Amino acid sequence: MLRKLAFSSIKSRLKDYVVLFSGLVVAAATFYMFMALATNQDFLGKNSMLSANNTMFIFIFGAILLAIITFFYLIYANSFLLTMRQREYGMFMMLGAKTGKIGQLIFMETFLLGMGATLIGEIIGIGLTQVVARLLVQQMGLTLQHFNSFYWPAFLITLAFFLALFIFAAIWNSHKLMKTPVLKLLHSAEQPARAQAQPIWLAVQALLGVALLAAGYWSMINIALLQLLAIPFALVTIVLGSFFTFNATFIWLLRLMKKRRSFSLRGIRNFTLSQLNFRIHDYTRMLAMISILFALALGAITVGLGFRNDLSVLIDSFDAYDVKLYTHSAKIDAKVAKLDIKEQATYSYKVKGNQIYYRQDQLQDQPLYYFHYQRSGGISMQMPQRRRFAAKDYQISRDEPNGAVQNAYNQLGIKSIYGGSNLTGHLVTAAEFARLPGKTSQLTLIRVQDFAAARQKIAKIEQAQLAAAPEFSEVLENSKYANAQMGTAMYSGMIFMGLFLGLSFLAMLASCLMFKILSGAYSDVKRYDMLNKMGARTSVLKASVAKEIGVLYALPGLLGIIHVLFGLQLFKLLLLNPYRGIWLPFLIFLLLYGLYYWLTVTLYRGIVIPKVEIDK
Amino acid sequence: MTNEVVKVQHLVKTYGKGNEKKFTALKDINFTVENGEFVGIMGASGSGKTTLLNILSTLDKPTSGEVRINQQDLTQLKGNQMADFRGHEIGFIFQDFNLLENLTAAENIALPLSLQGVAPKQIQPLVMKIAKRLSIESVLDHYPTELSGGQKQRVAAARALVHQPTILFGDEPTGALDSNSARELLETMSSLNRNDQVSILLVTHDPFSASYCQRILFIKDGEIGSELRRGERDRAAFYQEILDNLGTFTE
Ligand SMILES: Nc1ncnc2c1ncn2[C@@H]1O[C@H](COP(=O)(O)OP(=O)(O)OP(=O)(O)O)[C@@H](O)[C@H]1O
Ligand SMILES: [Mg+2]
């Protein structure tokens, strides 16, 4: 009987349950996806620019972060479940249902809901892992090797983790419901007036918050000065600063707004402000945490995409020439003809024993391009400049060859300089070259319009050359194309991790906020009903909800964005320009965050806005 | 004619849409309230008192019949018009006060004015005026949890009256008060009615509260069963008559 009652009330709140359930499903799916990566050493080893051991450490660090945020997420989701149910269960108890029975019921409900969501989440996770991996590979031109979307250890870890958490949650819920007096369950909606902090103490905290944030930002900008100390220092000051900012600065601002009667006494503002004041007080720790997580997530995505930006720039600096043709055939020539060529030059050479000869006049006619590396004094990464030698640089002399000539020997070499080439280069006049015995060979250097666009075509040319002339394998394996392939493989792991961690963090933190806010919705029903009776238009009430929740989303988001903007300073060490193209990750991030905001507002309105019955 | 603030004719309210179970809460209600009258509505639990009040205050729509308040036909109102109508023409007091706990007493009272777009400068004096009238000036800066039940109800009354509505509706406003606070509130209401010409419609099942009214309508099975007028009698005599009437009425 009781079971039936409990079930029928689930039906009446189906929408909220669907949200809760799908939230849990997403959490489980995300957790599985990450674990499928973190515990899969094959994947890590091949796809990261760091060694497998280092990456393992980073991934484990990420996994711990994810576990922590999942833990908090479940706490909030669970408290939403509890507030949703406590009135009904309180009612059953008042009707004489045995406490033990109720405890059992809520235990079962929590547990089944959780486990159902976990299993479905894992299945979705397996599918998603496959889809996401494919998508990334396609979209970004990355290469992911050894990526197995179903991975037993990950499946089991996820199951065990969620099982433990849900048993904990179920015990917690049943304990809480059984311990709380029935009357309190029924009247939990009434909120007491908050103790007001002393204005002076508030002002001190507010200033402290801003000062701590400033100190944290300063240390990240001046990482050159503070070295490694900057990171823990920034972490502590920014966490504390965020906390004080929410605990005091924003509350102080709200109070200022409330005090200005000409502002607050218009329309429903005073109510909205009071709601916010109450909420922010209640949410201080959570909002501070969200601003930090927001920054971590957005930072991860920004850095992930930053690596991607860098990759193309880096690849361009691997070699001044995109393709080098060591051998010719009709097949190869046909493939070369398909390239969108910007410039090409052919040079002759002759090999005699350990000596290799090049023609001075050819080089003077078409001097080579090269990369010039500046000497950088700072700690930031810098890219070389593309330059071209002048004709007069190619001088024949008995002394050590100058830069231009040495460069020509390297660029036009037919054995890898890394492979310990024992060929000695010589620059000779055209006449001398003609006098030399032996066969004249040709080497064509090509620059295309767009290396990334031509990459597939170049791959085919390289393969054809390797097949036709294996004696050049040493240089071909060190070609720009080969290096680009390797670089892409190394960076793709980093990019993937950045994007994945960033997006899953975002999903979790936004859902945390959502459930926290929705948990409060049930106690707000009466207030909105009251306002409705007083003649507040539905549109006014809706706008008030949108504003209240909007501020709760915007404040941690805004603070998080500021954290990131300063935090990117740290990545000047690893990235060419951490700020380049950041609008893209910011946009993606804000869109997703906005989606959660919209969902929260919609659900919240569904709970609190009174429905005016218009039938007939 | 123009003196009627409330006019209800052949009002029917049936709950349950479509193929849900139908229940007719109000069958055929007819009555009027004159400007400046203090009218009570009594009836057993479930007789439809709250339903009637909800319809009168545009919170619910009648199934059929005509409802006019201050000459305005409520059935013609749509969406925002209903909300605006409630905001301008009606004041409410409820059994459970319904104050917003996160606003001070003064802010609670000011809210209807803000909602109507009254300029912030004009709000303060209006709040002070009604607070004086209800003797709650001293608690204006308190939050609802810091007020006694009686004070809360007077704050609620102040909020209901601050915008000078056409009519004040009370749904068991004394229900949660002890007898002294209840008496005080009723005295205040009847004084507002006598001296400030506030029209009041009071729903109650308590004969003592009802005895403050000038006229009492008894609802039974969704219809107005009978009506009592106080006339020139004193309250004690009226109270006695209500008790007698309730005896015969409930039989
Ligand atoms: N939303 C609704 N849907 C269906 N039936 C309803 C609804 N609201 C009220 N009723 C029914 O209409 C009848 C009248 O209800 P109403 O609340 O008006 O009674 P009341 O006179 O105010 O009673 P009380 O003195 O207990 O407050 C009751 O039988 C009730 O069950
Ligand atoms: Mg009622």
C-alpha cells in the first residue's frame, strides 16, 4: 500500500525525476568515459606528448578531481531528491506509517534510482566514448590509437564508485528522514530570518576578498619572479578570495542596492534582491567552489584548444619546405601535379664516395628559405621567422662553410643529419660540377599554399617515394610530413584530455548548481503563490526567477572567467600565445553553461509559478 | 446599483476537466455586497467558501455565471488583466499570514505598491500611514519570524490595505490567532470598515468572528442557504443568533 502511494507521488513529479535521473546518468557516463581513458595505459602512452608515466599522473590527478566533483554532485542531486520527497514521506509518517518502513522505502528509492542511472549511464558512456573519440579524430584531424571504448576495468571502477556513493546516499537519506521530526519534514519550507553580519566586519571581508584575488592574480602574472611558488600561492589566495568575495563582497553590493530605495522599491526588485541575498548566503561555499571549477574547466578547454592552435604553427616551423622530391616516376609526378604549389626549385647534386657536390649557380638563382630563431631572454615560447638567404651568401671558400652553405648541405642532404650522415658537402661552380664524374641527380623542393590542406596528398607522395626509392628512407622519415604526423600524435592526447576534462567538469558543476537551486524551489512555492495573489503578473514572476537564477549563474561564471584570464599567464611557458583564439572555447563554454541556466530556469518556473486555471 | 462592490449571479463552479471525475463545488450562488459593507460567509468545511473566494479574486475561473467586482465583469479578464485586477482592487488576509520571510514588515507592506509601479518616493509615507492605522509602527523593521502571531496578521492586513483596494477578502484570518489577538484584529477590521469605509468580505466558521459582521451568508452544499442581518442589535445578541442559526443550519 505504502509502496503504491510512494510510487504514485513519483508519477506526479515525473518531470523532476526525469531531470534528476538523467543528471545521474550523465554523471555516470562521464565518469566511465574518463575512467576508460585514465585506466587505459595503451591509450595514454601513445597519445600524449608526455611519457606514459607522467601522463598517468596527470590523468589520475584528473580522475581524482572528477571523483571529488562527482561526489559533490551526488550530494546536491541527493539533497534535491530529499527535499522533493520529505513532505510526502512526512505525510505518510503522520498517517501512521512506521518509521522503519519509511526508512526502507527511501533507501530503496535512492538506491534503485542511483543504480539504474549508473548502469544506463555506463552503457551510454561506452557509446559516447566511441562517438566522441571518432568526432574528435575527424574534427581535429587527430590520430587516436589504441582507443577501446569498452574497457572492463573502467566499467568496474565506475560501478564500484557509484555503488559506494549511492549506498552512502541511501543510508544518509533514510537516516535523515527517520531522525527528523515529522513536523519539521512537513514545514521545512519556512525559512528563518538570517543573522545579519556586522557592516564593518562585512566591509573588512569584502575588501579582503578583493585583495586576496588581486594577490593571486599578481602571482600568476609574475610567475617568472616567483617560479614554482606562484602556483600554490595563487591557489590558496584565489580559493580564499573567491570565498570571501561571495561571503561578503556580493552580499555587500546587494545590500547597497537594497538600501537605495529608489532602486529597490520598484516592481518586484526588493523581493528578487532578498531572495538573492538569502541564496548567496546559503550558497557561499558552493558558489566559490563553482567559480574555481568553472575556471579549471574553462582553462582546460582553452589550453586544449591552445595546443591545437600551436600544433599547426609548430608544424609549419618543422621545415621551410613542405615536400622534397628525391626520385621521380610518372606516378609520383602525377601526384605532385595535383598539389597547389606556391613555389618550387630543383637542385642538382653528384655523389662521389663520401663527397656530395652542389651547384653554386643554382643556389644563387634560387636561394633557400630557412627559419631564423631569435634569442629570447624571457620565459615565454617564441616561434622562428621564415627568411630567405641572399645570392651573395653562397660563397665558395676553403674555410668552414658559412650558415647559408651549411643550411644548404642540411636541406639538400640525402642522408639524415640525425642518422649520422658521413657525406661531406661541397659547393662548386657550374663548370666544375660538369667536370665531375658520375651521375647528376636532381632534388626538387616544394612549398605548397597550405600544408594542412595538402597533407593527405603529401602523404601519398611520401609513400610513393618510399616505395620507389627506399634508399632515401632516412631523409623521408624525417620529412616535414613525418614530423607533423608525430607531433599531431603527441599533441592529440593533450588536446583530447583538455577538452574532455573541461566539458565534463562543466557538465558536473553546472548540474551541481542546478540541483542546489532546484532543491530550494520547493520552499519557494508559497512565496510565489503569495506574490501571485498580490497581483504580480506571471511575466513579472518569471522575470524575477530568471534574474535571481541568472545572477547565481553569472557571478561564479564571471569570477571563473576572470580566474582563467589571469590563469592563462601560467601557460605562457607551454603555449605560444595562450590568449590566441580564446573566444572559441569561451563561446562553447558559455553556450553550454547557458543551456544549464535555461534548463534550471525552466524547471524552477515549473515548480514555483502558480498556474492560473483558464479552462472553459 | 453603482453602490455594489460585489455582484454574483448564478455562479457555478465544477472541478474536474475532460473525463476527470466532476465535482460541483458551487451550484448556484447569488449575492451582492454593498460599498462599505462588512459581510461574513459561513459554512461547514468543504462547503465551498475558499472556492468562492478564489473566484471572486480571479485566482480561479467560474464554470458559468456572472461575477462583477466594482462593475468589472471578472469573466472578461485575461492573463495580465487578472493579475493587475488583483493588484489594484483586492486585498487579502489569510489564516497563515503569508508574509514573505525574507522581507521586513515594512518591505512586505510596500510590496503591493511597488508591484503597481508606485514611485518609490511615495511608498514610504503610505506605508507609514497604514502602519500607524494598525499600530505596528514599532515593528516595521522586524522580520516576520521576529513578530507575534497577532502582529504578523496586522502586518498582513496592512499589506492588504496599503493600496486602498476596493474590497478586503479574509479567509479565516483569525484562524491561527489566540483569542486576544483575534479580538484585536477583528476590532481593527470593523473600525476600518466603520471609519474608513473599507468593504470587507470575511470567510469564517467561527461564530465569534462572524459576529463582527453586518450581514452573514451561510453556504450549504454549494448554495447560499440563508442570510442573517445584524441591524441595530449589539454584538452579543447577534452572536447568540448566529449560534442559534448554526444549530438549525447544520441539522
Ligand atoms: N482544485 C480542486 N479540485 C477538485 N475539487 C476541489 C478543488 N478545490 C476544492 N475542491 C472541492 O470543493 C469543495 C469545496 O472546497 P473549499 O475549499 O471551497 O471548501 P471550504 O468551504 O473552504 O472548506 P474549509 O472550511 O475546510 O476551508 C470541497 O469538497 C473540495 O473537495
Ligand atoms: Mg477554506
